[in-house]
Amino acid sequence: MDENKKQEYQEYVKQVTPTHNLFFQMGKAFLVGGIICVLGQCILNYGQSLGLDQETSGGWCSLILVFTSVVLTGFNIYPSIVKWGGAGALVPITGFANSVAAPAIEFKKEGQVFGVGCKIFTIAGPVILFGIFTSFVLGLGYYLLTLAGVI
């Protein structure tokens, strides 16, 4: 009887597990990520055509992309883009902005302190923490190697 239940369970798992075409998923991710990058390049070029230097234009480009991502997250549009485009929408700066804004919107009803304040970095917090820690360790290593005359 146990073996029969295991067999039924395996068949059930096969039925409910979604199947994905890897190349189709990669194509969609490439398309969405490419569109985001082209949009960023257009903003960058437009800023430079207005007479901004490359650094200032890049700052405005980042600001506009983050703002757009947060607004689209607020209107529940960006999650649909992520669902369709996968990593193509999650990897760029817009995906990071979405990962900060989504928990803030989700927990807004719990209040400013215990909702937004405590939950805003639920997803992005580990990325920030380990990014800063890794930067510190690599910087310390570089500093020590410079003192030792290796670099």
C-alpha cells in the first residue's frame, strides 16, 4: 500500500509541476533585460544631449529607472513584468528597486514603524549586508597586500 501511495504522489507531482522551456525563458529574460538597458541608454544619451556630463547623466538615468520601477511596483505592474521576463527584470537596478519597494507596499497596512520600517529591507537587506561585508573584506585584503608590497 505504501508503494502505491508513493507512485500516486509522484504522478500528482508531475501533473502540478510546471514545465519550462529553458531557451524560451532565456529569450524572454534577454528581451526584458535588453529593453530595460536600451531604455537606460536612451535616458543616458538624452541627458548628454542636454549638455550633462556622463557622470551626471548616469546619475539621472539611475534615478529615473529606480523611480519608474518603484512606481510600476506600486501599481502592481512590475511584478507582472518579472513573472514574464524572469531574471531579465530582476537583475538590473530596476529589480533591486522593486525588491525594496514591494515589501514596503505589502506591509504598509501594519504601520510606518512595524510595517514599512521593519519590513522594507526584507529582500534587499541580505544583498546590502553581504555586499558591504564583501567590500570590506576585499578592501582590507587589498590594503594589507598594498602594505606588504605585493600590489
